[in-house]
Amino acid sequence: MALGLAAALSHANELTKENKDEILKGIKSIIETAAFVPHIDFRQWDTFLEKHRTKIDEANTEEAFTTAVNEGLGEFGFSHIVLLSPKSAQAMREGASVGIGATLRVAPEGLQFLRVLPNSPTQEAGIQVGDTIVEVDGIKNPQSRTPIRGEEGTVVNFKIKSLDGKVRDVQMTRRKFSTVIPESLEWLDDKTAVLSIPTFHHGYNAKRIDELIKEAAKAENLIVDLRFNGGGAVTNMISFMGYFLPSSSKIGAFVGRHDLTRYKKTWGADGDVNTIAFSAEPKMSVSRQGGPVYTGRLAVLIDPNSGSAAEITAAAFRELLHAPVVGEKSAGAVLASVYGKLPHGFELQYPISDYVTIFGRRLEGNGVVPDVEVKDQLRLPGYGDVSVEKARMLLERKRMREVKAAS
């Protein structure tokens, strides 16, 4: 008798004990020989692994195993140490993902939708920003995304509460969807524009950015929107900063294993991350490849989903260009990382260095704190964007001060 779709998918992704042991052995090897965060003892992995051993042993699918291992890796308490299943690794390379296509946050009644990705199961189900998942597959008041995750082709059942209080049943089928959102430029008036940069990862379109900056160069005020930008490639970030900062501008320093070793050799003692960064060379610098340059007034928008390269960008613009930062504190996930291959198609993202801004601020675990805080940045259809309006007001005040100073 033919297997049902869900059963067939589960069977195809089963992992044996031998498979899991091989993957765990590979993780241990990478963590103990290649991963680096200053003053972190990666030998703790054995303890964390044992703490989650029961759940790992019981996991017999790629999805369940990945979730269980990541709970163990999460014990380290820092960013960029994540196990990717074969499907997740492939989807990442393709600029895609498998699931329902939404950004969620924990809310009192469950999980609230912050962003609905285009052409995703969530959009097709008619979900709106601000709606809340109050039940998923019988689990009431869910407080994590775990019950929502699953294999491609499987079904998940929700009870969704709208902002008007109405609750409805919604069924979605998990599938692959594109995570690529194009960069955009929106004019608020004849002097002010908003440049939205959704990512510095796969999907970052250098040619499109060049075209948008050419148009944005006409604006007296520019608001760079880095909300929901989880970061990405340092090369893309450096290229983007080149439109705003003079070439060779020093923006900060990555602190790797060699920097710590050199510091110990020079000073005969350990130093904290900030102290090591001060002496680390070379500093990370902006590299301009030609093209348009923006020289007007600048403001930056961030939120808790702004991570990694987006946080570095926001911090650099504030420190070097005095750009006000508006929104909510960023993720504080700023360790540089790479990906290591594991048996059976799995991959491990792991950190290799820390980061400190040129003004001596460590962002990992701290994030970028906005100059003007705007809480609960729900961008509801038909309503204004409070963060954008706050940023526009700040830039207008700056313009007025400049006019007054010149008169």
C-alpha cells in the first residue's frame, strides 16, 4: 500500500543512531578545533550535549534531530552557532526556505505576525500583520516556533486571532518559498526618501542598490531601513557602506583567534574583547568601487530582527556620520561565522571571531540601542509608520539647525 505524503516524507528523512553519531562527531570536531569566541571554552559542548541527550536520542527525523541539537548549541548563549538540516542548508543557498513564510514574535496570547512574506502560504491564507496564532496543532498559546516547523508538504493547523478579536481556523501546507525581498526606495516628499535593505545575504542585489543610490542622491534626507535585516555577507555590507562613507574609513575590528594569541604574546596576559580589538590590525575599512555617493542627512531604522551586518552598519553610520538610530534595540548577534560540512548533508554555522566598533562598542549580546525608541513597530496596513515619521522629524530638526547656524 502506498504511503501518504507526510509518512513518505518522514520515512525519507529518517536518521539512524549511526547517522546521528556521525553528525555529532563532526559537530564536536568543528566546535573544538575551528570555532572561536574570545574566552569561551568550547569543551562545554560535551556537557550541553549530555543535557539534551534524551531528546537527541529520541529524534529520528532530520527536523527533530536538528531542533534537539540546536537546543543544545543554544546553551552556549551566543549567536551564529546553528545546525542546518540538508533541506535548510540547500534552501539557504538558494535564497529560499521551507515553512509558512512569516516573521513572528512571542506575544501574551501566542505568536504574533510581524511580517508576511510575498507568495508564501501565510500570504495565501490571508494573514495580516498583527494577527496572532493562539493555537497550533492543538497546542494553545504557543511560545516558540517549534510546533510550526516541519517538512515540506506537511500540513499545520492554526487558530488565528485578528486584531478585531475574531478567531478563525486556518490550515497551511508547509512548502518552499523565496526569502528574497527586493531593495526599494520610497519618497515621502520631495526632500526625503526611505531606502529599504532587507538583507546583506543571498538576494542582495548590488546592481539594484547602485541604481537606487543614484536616485536617492537627489534626496536631502535619507532614511535607511534595516528592520528585519538579519545580516549576511561582510563584502555586501562593506560595498553598501561605500555609498556613504569615504573610502578606507575604519569602522571596527573583528577579534579572532590570532588576535588573542598576538595580544597574549605581546602583553603576557589575557585582555577583554574591547582591549584586544583596540590593538587588532588591520581594522575593517570601507572600500568604495566607484559609483554614486550619498552626502545628505542620514537616519537609520532598526528592530530586534536587525542582526549581524545590519547592526554593524547601523553602528558605523551613527559613529562616523552622526546618523540618528530609531526603533528598537537590535538583535546583538554580531559574531562573524562560516559554514562547515557535516555527514549526510548537514551543515554547521559556527563563529570564528567577535566584533567591536571603531568607538570600542562590542555589539554581540548588547545590540545597537536606538537614540529614539519606538516600541511595538507593527506596520499595519492603512496606518502610518511611526519609526519613519520619527526619523523624518529628527532629520528635519537637523536641517533647521543647519539653516539657523548658517544664517
